[in-house]
Amino acid sequence: MNFRDHVFKIAGAAAGIITGLGIFGFIFGLIGGALIDQLFSSLRRKKKLKLFFSNPGNETSPELVEAAGAAAAWNKCSGDPLKTELLSKILQDFFPFAPGQCIEILSEADNVDFEALSVFFKQNADEPQLKNLENLLKKCAVLKGPEPSEKSPADYAVLGLGPEASPSEVKRVYHRLAAQFHPDGGGVLTDEQKHITEEAFKKIKDAYERINR
């Protein structure tokens, strides 16, 4: 037991007894002291974590290794509010030992050494932790995937548009054409007409997906 983490709880319990309030004084003193201990303990952990983020050092506890993993994920997601919000919600699903204050500190601190933290994590993380970082980044959709194919004027032409068309215009025209040529759109068609409609729908869908990549 770390005495420093319980000093106010002990002092509060003692003060409760000294006041002469008996068991009630003891209980209230104990609870009040525990709350103060919790506050100071949280502040000490936060200070330690801030120092770690600015200079990882040599300590390799699971808590700090996973904090470095959290920093690596934050570095990939920063700049995108939706991704950072998702990261804050799911971080401990992948890094359960990472301190709960990680995201708060990373969002506030301006002296985080992301490069050193990345090196620290790669050197000290085990295989599951490395895999967890990869899966966390996939969940936040920040891993670099295959390069998208170059947008072709021919794809716009399939939709009856020019390359200068705005995304909203592309979307509007796509939905209109997709509804018009959808294979399940109803109506009695010959086999040949059905085949032509299906081919047209596929070309429209493929062109739209390429444009949006």
C-alpha cells in the first residue's frame, strides 16, 4: 500500500475521532479524506503522464506502453473531430491499461513528442498491443488504404455530367439514374431489356463509386 495515496483518508478518519463525533465523525472524516486523496492522486498521475508524453524515458510499465499507443493513435486522428471523438470512446477497448486521462492530456498539451512516443511504443509493445493499435486505427478509418484510381471524365460522362460537377450534383444525378435503372424498379421487361437495365445500373454505380473515391 502506498501511504501517500491514503494520507488524507487516514488524517480525515483521525480528525473525525478527535472531534468527538464518534463513529459518524470517523466515517465522514474517512470519506472526505478519501475524496481528497483521490483528487491529489489524479493530479499526480496527470503530471506524470504529461512528463511522459513530452519525454518517454525508460520506464516500460504496461500503463505507459499503452499510453504511448494512445498517443500514436491520437497523432493519426488529430485534426479530425469525428475521429478523435470516436478514439476517445473506444480507446480503452483496445488499450485497457492506458490511463483514462490520456485523451484529455493529448488534446490540451502542446509539447507532446509523438515521434519519440512512436519509437517507444514500437520498442516496448508486445505483438497483441501492436495489433491492437492497428485495429484501433482501422476502427477510426485512418490507416492508409490502396491509392484511389484517378477520376476519369468518362465516369462523369456515364452520369451525363462534366468533371467540374459538384459533389452534391453528382450525388443528385446518381440517385435519379440509379432509381431509373435499378433492376428491381418494377415493370415488365423482356430478358434483353432486363440485361440492358442491369448493365446500365452497374456502370452507373461503378462510375459513382470511382468518382467518390
